[in-house]
Amino acid sequence: MNTKDQKVQISTFEKEVCEGLTTFPKYLSSKYFYDEIGDKLFQQIMALPEYYLTRAEYEIFETHRSEIVQSFDANQEGFDLIELGAGDGKKTKVLLKELSDKGFDFTYVPIDISQNAVEGLVNDLANEMPGIGVNGEIGEYFEVLDRLKQLSDRKKVIMVLGSNIGNLLHQRAIQFLKKLCNAMNPNDLVLMGFDQKKHPQKVLDAYNDKTGVTAAFNKNVLTRINKELNANFDLDKFMHWETYDPESGTAKSYLVSTEKQTVDIDDLSLQVHFEAWESIHTEISQKYDDDIVKWLAEESGLEISKSFADQNMDYKDYLLTK
Ligand code: AVJ
């Protein structure tokens, strides 16, 4: 047997890690944070006092649940409630319970890149709300969007919560929204969460908590490379760094190499050199205001029909139509 045949296939992960670490400036996609450990760390993040986003959206759903679910299915025709990036579904359960209590005819379709998260959520719901029809799917946003049209011929309400859209720079967000718009019929709806611009310190604190959970979450991408691609990143030689530009509204996460070093990634037959204080850009978490959301929607063929804010005005959920 020849060694070339043993290497069955190069995964997207391998390709993107190789690409991101052999270019300048170095970068890795934030979608790789989420394995079993990353999912747990993100759950810890959502419970942090500094991470206001989850609580704000939870408050919005608690306060406006009746109006929100009413607008989902004003004509009582029945619908599929599709959630992209469902995670643990904690906030969504508020809406699911309201829909179920009010006797709406719907099927919940949670979709997430993490198999773990989808399986956990489907099991959870089977126990907690056995009356609800649930159809879990595993997949990445962009890839799933292509299949969305075939998913069913019922009315679709598509949710993208948690300001997950904020991981995309505006141009990619528009690409995503355009695809979303294409997958929609005229009557379909989108409910999307957008974290709002606010005191820059509050944003920085949310992504740089005192207990270091966010730092561990950020470094988890290196742990994954160590485990899955046989690499030897020394996590103690990288530090988590957060920036926020109040002009663009972009928060950025980096891993900064604290010394000159070389890392081996055996499965890629790659040596990665770091200068002292060289960075790997790992995530963006975009912040918005009404004008930016309106612009993104218009660029994509969508329209804002309603929005719901928390008391603090830290966060908003927008209902978008075609
Ligand atoms: C899940 C993408 C919305 O950007 O706020 C939390 C991920 N990263 N802390 C965010 C995250 C660091 C989160 N999103």
C-alpha cells in the first residue's frame, strides 16, 4: 500500500487551517470553536455576567412572546419554524412554549453545525415539550440554505438568533441574506437578532471576561488543531486579545503569540512560524444600529417589518419580510 492512498481526503478543516496559517495576517474561522468542548465553553459564556446578549434576547422573548408568535402565523396556515445555529435552544424554548400553549400548528427545525448541539436539543425537547414536532438537522448556514427550499412547501419562518449574523462582515452578511431571501416565498418571514452598538467598554468586557472563559473558548480552536491534526500548539504561549472599533461597530478576537515560536502540524506536514507578538485573527462580532440593519436588509431584497428591543436597548430582534 502506498502512503498517498492512506490519506483519504483533505477535509475543509484541514484546508482552511492550512490556508489561514500560511498567509499574512494569519486567521482561523470562528466556526471551528464549536466542538464538544467549545459548545460547553459557549454555554458558560452565555451565563457570564459580562455577556449580556443572551439575557437581552431572552428578555425580549419573555416580554414580547405573544406578539412575536402572533406575527409568525397571522393567517393560521401552519408553518415550519427553522432555526439556523440553534445551539442549546434556551431562548427559543420561550417561543416554542408560547406557540404550543396557543395551539399553533408548526414543526420546529433546529439546524446547527454542531451535531452535539442538535442531538442534545432534540433529546431535551422530547422530554420537556413532547407535544412539539421536531426535525433536527446538522449543517453549516450557507450549505443548509441551498437545501432550504426543498425542505417543505409550508410557510417558513427562519430564525437566526444570538446575533450569530455578527460573525459575518457586511459583504458576507449581505451574501447570506440574499441567499436567505432567495430561499423564501413571498409569505415567509425571518426573525433575526442583531446586537446593538453601545458603550465600547461594555462590548469589550463581553468578549474579555475576568474569569477567562472567553479566552479558553478562543484558544479551543488551537486545542482542536492539536487533537484533530496532530499539532503541538502550546496554549500558554498565546494570549486572547479583543478590540472594538466604535466607528465600524466591529469587535475582533485574536490569539497573539507571546514569543517567537514554531508549531508543527503533523497531519498537514506543516511548520508554522510565529514572530513575537504576531496575531491570529479568529472572530468578528459585529455590532449594529437600525440604519445598518435597514441597509443590510435593503441590499438583500428584504425589508424590516418590526423590531423588538430589550429595556436597555442593548439588543434587537428584527422581523424581516421579502
Ligand atoms: C455566537 C457568534 C453570537 O460573537 O457574540 C461569544 C460568539 N464569541 N464570545 C458572539 C462569541 C465570544 C458569539 N456568537
